[in-house]
Amino acid sequence: MEMQIHPVAGVYLGATAAKIKKNGKPDLVVIELIEGTLTAATFTTNAFCAAPVTLAKRHLAEVSPRALLINAGNANAGTGEQGMKDALSSCAFVAAELGCDMTRVLPFSTGVIGENLPMEKFENGIPQAMAGLQIDGWDAASKAIMTTDLVQKLVSREVDIDGHRIVITGMSKGSGMIHPNMATMLGFVATDAKIDQACLQAALSAAVESSFNRITVDGDTSTNDACTLSATQQADMPEIHDLESVAYQQFAKAVKEIMTDLAQMIVRDGEGATKFVAVIVEEADSKEEALKVAHAVALSPLVKTALFASDPNWGRILAAVGRAGVENLDIEALKIYLGDVCIVENGGRAASYTEEQGQAVMNETDIDIRIVLKRGTVNETVWTTDFSYDYVKINAEYRS
């Protein structure tokens, strides 16, 4: 059943094919935000962050944006001073159409690193995209921000907030160069909720931490990761301004659910992925410890290739846990499970384990790997994929 996409009052989206992508598909999106909209954002921690990331941070610190500009096909990263000039020029093109200051435009780019933006395509494409601005433009926009993605990532819900109906709709892109340290690739979520800036940023930061920062495809953190949450203030409701209020808790929960759906869509569409894998670490001493173990397993090329082969090679999982760097790890106490099947206990293969049991789990497309450390009370989950032949092929041919 096709998902119903709820328009967000005060948000207008336009998309066009500006020919930034070599394949000629739509690649340029403008999102216009009604005056009075507040926007929160999180960005990549990669030191080589792209020019649009640097500029978007700067503009957001100065004033609330009236527009978001997104292009696919060129990341404008690793482009030095020229990259910043081009990002500024692209903002100026949008601002001229809107009749606002260029600081009120936030730029976002995704695609090949190290190439300058083709500015004439922006100059021609931006008016085209803006001529098509419409409140129900989410479907076209979510397709236009894709690069190696095979499917669009789009989620929309109507939510009850303390007796008042609001809409939250969001889109994201990404299927490779996916790893935490913000790691949302690109994500844009909007709501008509009335909420102040502090609560909006708190809700976004918490949601990103438990969704986009819990996914990994290949261990590579992008130079261009960014995620925004815009609130147009158009809903008929009292303003949310108290982090302790019921309304804020309900709003934060809804945003987290939307972003978790978007994050998991990215993993399911991971480049060449054939498996969706949850690495669940239980009874850790701390969040850091739990994530350290989860990432050791999720990022192991040997574990990921075994998953692709549907090979219940439990020794690879055991080895990854052992090298995760947990101090004073009691290997006799911990247990490891494939699905509901215990594969490791008492420091070695579980006495009850059979190869047939492990094979049955590995034949599934959705797989849980659960590691019970017996060291504390903290539980964390990371979602990842297998490594297939296609992952190598897609990335070997990415620039061709």
C-alpha cells in the first residue's frame, strides 16, 4: 500500500533536471519555507566538510532560513576557496528569486567529491525549480536528491500532540559512504508544529543520535552529511517551549520515529545490500562500550561478507567482539546470538548450537546479531548491511 504523503503547511518544494547529474535525471531541489519558520540542523563531523556544510552552518547561526537549496551529482567538497564562492553564488541565485538576503538560503550538495559546481546549470536550473514550487512536491523532491540510491526515502505522519493534530513529513538520501558522526547523509524534515528554537534543536539532536547515528553501511563518514528540521508554526496549538512538557515529549518521540524510519530505509538501500542487519549489544557498562562492540561487528568486512554468503561463520563475530577494545572483557560470561540461536557461551561455541540452526537464521534477509556482555545495564543497537559483489562494482564505477 502506497504511503500517504501529508503536505506541511508553509513548505513548498520544486525539483528540476539541471543536468548536474550525467544521467540527466532530476538533480536540483528548492524548498521554500514560509516566513516565521524555525529550522534546526545537525552536520557532519568530517574535518573535510564540504563548502555547503560550512556555509549552511554560518547562515543558520545568523538568521532563520527562507529556503533550502539541494543538488545531487556534485558534492562541492574538497573544492577549496572556489567551492565556497560557488556555494555563495548558488545561494544568491535563490535569494534573487525570493527577494530575500542570501544568508537566508541554506545550501546542501551530494555527489562526486573534488569537482567544482557547474554554476551555469545552477543559474538556469534554480528558476526552473522555483517555478514549480508546490506544497505537495515531496515525492518529486525526494527522487531528485538521490545519487546511488535505488529507492526514494520519504516518510509522512499525522501526529496527536497533547490533543492537537500536527504533520511531520521528511525525506533523506544515502546508500553509501554511510557511518555515524552525524551520518545522515542528507535529511530534510518539516512540521507545522508551533515550537521554539531550543526545543526544536533538542528534538532534532536527540532523534539524530538514536537514528542516523546508529546506522553504518561501510564505515565512511561523508563530507556532506546534514539534517534539518523545520517548523512552520502553522498548526493550531499552543507553542511547545518546555523540554519537560508532555507536548515536547510527544513531539520528540514522533520526530525520532520518523528519522528512525528514514535511517533504516538508508540501510535497506545500502549499496549492493542484500541483508538488513541489527547488531544489538545488551548489558554493556556504558553507551560508548556498547557502540564500540556493535561497530566492531557491524564494520567487520569478514562478518559482512559472511552475511552476504549466508554463511553462519560465527567465529568471525566472536573475533570482532574480542577485538573491540573492551577492557577486562569476561569471555566466559558473555553470550552471542544469531537471531534466537545462541552461538557462543562459556568462551566458545554454545553446546546447543548446530550449523543447521545458524544456517536457518543466515538465510533470512533481516538478521539480528545479539551480544550480551553481562557487564551492566546499557543496551544499544546499530543497523548495517552485508557486503556484496555489487557494493564493489557500484563504488568502482561511481565516477564513470
